[in-house]
Amino acid sequence: STGTRPAVVPGPGPELAEPAPLPVSVPRPAVAPVIDPETVIGLDPDPRPAPARGFDAVAEAVLGDDPRTLAGEGGAVLLAEPLAQVNEAVRAGQIEEAAALAERTVAEASGTLGATHPEVLRVRELSAYIAYLAGESERAFALSLDLARIHRAADDAEGAYGNVRSAATAWRGVRDPEEGLRLGGELLGLWTELAAEDGPAAEDIEELESARIRMERLTG
């Protein structure tokens, strides 16, 4: 009858259809690298950059907020005014003036607050950084390693490691091989002890290995 539709002849199924070849000029998508699921288990889902340590942290503080606007332990920063003056001198490139101001501040504050007061230690770290800027690598090293020992004695692993990193930076600036060997032995002795304990030194072991490689070059 006229109302009957013609029968539909089924075409080849999807499994029989051959894909058309890709043109040579069309780039194929890059294959993503295969990642072993086991290697992902221990990864931090929200990795954060490592905090600035050593002289990098001191430099950030020098270039950062005015100490007079910051709060310290229990209120305002006690040494805010001299700290601000030292920072201003460093930023202006007046290294000798900055060194003298920092040295005077440490001497005066040590008598009133104590040589190991946190703010006094902060100015001493600044003194070490200024010595490094002035090219006095040996002095910067000695100041930094002394601070590292003080922080370690106070069970401040982060502070101790930060000062060790400052000492390492200063040590790399020592040009005399014999002096470099002597100072390197002191540095690696304390650094190895810190790395054997829980804390940032143990988590950042590649920095210690880098220092050991330099010592091997000095002894070679």
C-alpha cells in the first residue's frame, strides 16, 4: 500500500567501519606520561614553596615592612627603632654605617635584654648579613655559626638551620683553601648533627650533600 515505508537496510556496524587515516599534516596529541600510582601516594596535595632561610630571610626582612609597624613578643618590637635605622642604611648601600649601628645595638641590647633575647639574636643575624655584604666572609661565617649553636641549645631547629644556611653562604665566599677547609669542617660537623635530628635540616638533605661535595673539592 502507499502508506508502507520501505524497509531500512542496515549498514555496516561501527565495528566494521574503518577509520579514515589522519592527514600527515595533522599533529597527533602528545601522550601524557605514565605515572606510577604508588609514587603519588606520598605527595603533598598542596605543595608549598620552602620558606626563605639564611641570608635570604634576612634580606627579605630588610626589604620588608618597617619594624616599627610590626608586633613582637608581647607587643611592639623592642628594638624596632634601631632595626629600622640599620635596614635603611643597608637599603641605601651604607654598609659601614649599618655595621656600626648593628654592632652598637647588639652591645646595648645585650646588656638590657640579654645576649640570647630573640630580638638581640635578630640583630646579630643582621650583623652577620651585613658582614657578608661587606665581603667579610669569615666574620659572617663565625657570627652565623655561633647563632646556630645558640638556637640549637634552645631547641630551635628552624632557627639553627637558618643560621647554618647563612654560614654555608658565607663559607662559599671564603677564598683561602686552608681557611675554607677549617671552616668547612666546623660547618659540616654541626650541620651533620642537625640533619640527624628531626627538623628542617633532615628534610633538606640535598643542601648538606652540596656542602660535602665542596669540601671534597677543597681536600682534593
